Amino acid sequence: MNHTQLLRTIGRASLVLGIALGLGTLSPPGAEAQSLDPKATEVLQAMSDYLEGLPAFSVNADVDFEVVARTGQKLQLSSYASLTMQRPNGFYIQRRGVFADAEIFFNGTTLTLFGKQLNAYAQRPVNGTIDDAIRVFESESGIPAPGADFMFADPYAVMSDGVTSSLYLGTAYVNGIEAHHLAFREAEVDWQIWVQTGDTPLPLKYVITTKWVTGAPQYELRMRDWNTNPQIASDRFTFTAPAGASQLDSLPASAIDSLSTLDEALQ
């Protein structure tokens, strides 16, 4: 995931709220030379290797996205997502929020975005892998997809890019499951991840903090119901248009992402 893209998305919504509620932003100070904790690197690499080695998996997630007003009030958008994927070239994602209700399909040749409330869809030819489809989705929609970090062929390479320092903070519990707690710093964001202990190092929680926006709003992803051997129907990744659906050149971002709807509503 492009952390800078996520920062810009939060920053844009915060600026819109600023016009309505009086929000300001801060500028980052100079970068600090820091160090990498070998234990944090080891756990993140183990998680990446484990995910990379899974031919298929499914997972559900609860997502919280914050925007902050100058008054100190935080507005939090909560949504739900589910993912089923099969390497190297198939996935299905459902995203449901206060405003958006969308599905995303990729079958190795076609990427489809379907807005259920609009009953409309847009498609792009993508002959390639899951990595290729994720990049096309982010570039075409303008919507960052932090959860997609775990879908890449090499999650470690994607997530460690730009990291300036890291810490291993011991173990904690997420949804009653013991997990390693890791913290990482980049120039514009800090992020933390909780990885299940033992022989199945699955990510359980992922938090990204935008440091230089007032109030340091966060994106939080809590993953649950992992299935590392799902039974997947042969047509799960292929979109079939429902009755009356319209095909568009592109879907408005608000049809896919609740934050974009909030952004538009406040302009």
C-alpha cells in the first residue's frame, strides 16, 4: 500500500472538515536517524513468508477510519470488509460502510468494481497477477487499500519500504489471541501490527497513524475469521452483472469508499 496516498486521503478529508469546522494541520520536522529492531524484522518477515506460502485464504475485517476537527472531536467511520483470494490471480472483496456498499472482483483477466447502491459497475482489463490488479485498483480509483498489503506476493517488501525504525514491544492479545506487537516509523506515518504467535503468524490488527495531521487520525484494521484452506467456487472471482446493472467508464469513489462520500458531502 502507498502510505503517502493514505496520508493524502486523510489530509484531504481533514482539510474539508477544516473548512466546515476549523481544522488545521502541522508540518513534519526533519527526519530522525533511527534503528531497526531485529526481532520486529524477524516477526514481520515470518508473517510475510507464511502469507506468501498460502495458495488461498479468506478473512473478515472491521475497519475504523478517523478524521479530526480543530475542536478535538474525532469523527470515526466504521466499515466491514471481507476477502477471498487464490494465488496467483484471483480475489473477491466486499466492502460495506455507512455510505458505500461495493464488491471488487479479479479473475486474472478482468478487474471489476461494482457499486451495489448504484447497481453500476466498471471494468478494466488486467492480464496479470493479484499484485497487478491491486496497483490498477489504487491508481484508477484513487482509493488507498491498506489491507491489500497482505495480498501482495511479498508483503514484507511492500510494508518495509520506507521504514526508518522499528520496535518489538512483546506480546499482547487481540480478540483473545496472543500476538506479537510491532511498531514501525516512516517519514510521514507510524504504523503498528499485531501478528499471531506460534506456527500460524497471521496478522490480527493493523494501525496506521498520520503523524503530521492535527490529532494524528488513525486507520485501524482488525482481522478475524481467518481460513487458510477455504473452499472456493470456480466462479467466485468472475463478475456477473445483476439485472438492470449499468456499465460505466468508471465508478465514483463514493460508490466504493465511505470516506470519499464524507469528503464530497462536506464540500
